[in-house]
Amino acid sequence: MVDPAHARVLLVGAGGLGSPAALQLAAAGVGTLALADPDAVDLSNLQRQVLHRTRDVGRPKVESARDRLAALAPAARIDARPIRLAAADAAQAFAGFDVVIDGSDNFATKYALNAASLASGVPWIFGGILRFAGQLMTVLPRRSACYRCLFRDPPPPGCVASCAEAGVLGAVAGVIGSLQALEALKLLRGAPALATDRLLLYDALAGTLRTLRVRRSPECPDCGRFS
Ligand SMILES: [Zn+2]
């Protein structure tokens, strides 16, 4: 169990998912929040990226995020990293953190986060959003089903549309990002019933939250060798 005031959380992405997650974690009193994002604030993203304001357009997202989070939680340590986490150094970047929150918008980063989690032993909380739907799963490396137990191989390039191409309802990002923050807080406090070995599927149009059982696979290319 980790006291949130002494907890260290890494958020990969300060966009649609990272925004609500970071705000909730800062408001909850998490001591250290690191944010990694190479992009600048864009006006077209502000419907879901609620960390940033219209006057921040053009600024690095991590700087805008740092200012907003510091205003909300002055005691928190905000570590702004204007970088894209590369697969080669992701495991190193995980070191020293209690949990990592996935706010990335591409499959390559999600597979890199999964591998880094298994290499470092640091849990991560996967999140995905598109149009009116969202999904989430918490991965306790070497203990629960991992992202590749669920999605063995990345989809072919161009097969799945991105948020930039297909759009996403901003409030859906708010739901999933807040659920990721909730999972992180539960994990830090040692609470039972995390979203492990199951995928949470939120359908905003149908108004449903479903659970899909996920089994840890002995043939998983990432975690199978730790069985
Ligand atoms: Zn696996």
C-alpha cells in the first residue's frame, strides 16, 4: 500500500485520457505526477483535453498541464517531460513509479508500455477511446492478463481509425480517464477488485458498462515466459 501523498504516477499522454486522469489524481493528493507528451495544445482537441485552455493553444501540452495541475494542487510535484516515450527506453522510464497510466493514442505506444511494464514490474492501466466507446484494463505484470494476452498483434496500419480521424465524444474520454485515475488510486491503496483479468467496455450510446473476461495466455509473446 502506498500513501497517495508519497505516490509516483507516470501519465503517458496529456490529452483526452491524460487530462481527466491527471486532474483527478492531483485533486486526490497524489504526490508526484509525471507527464510525457511531445505535442502542443491544439484548439481542435480542447473538447476532450480538459487540462488545457484556449489561451494555451500552441504551448507544449506538458507545460500547460503543469501550470494547471500546480494551480490545483500546489503541494504536488509535477514532472513535465516534452517527449514521446520510445519503446527502447520505456522500461527505464517506468523505474521508480508506482503505476503508469496510458493516455496514448496509438497502438505502438500501448505495446511498448506493455513490454516496459513486464520488464520493470510496474503496473499500467490501459485505456482506449473512439467515437462513443471506451475500454480499460489494469495490468499487474506477471500476475494478471496483459495487453498482449488480450490483443496478440497490432492491427494492420490504417485498419483502425484514430480519434483524430474518426473523432471521440469528449465526455467519453472524461469517463475512461477518470476510471483510470480511480484504478490507480485503488491500486495504490491496495484495494481489491481491480479491473484485472477483465476488459471494461463502456458504450456511451447504449448507456452500458460491460465486462469481458480476459485470461492470461501461456502463449502470450510478452508475459508467457514469466508463467
Ligand atoms: Zn500476456
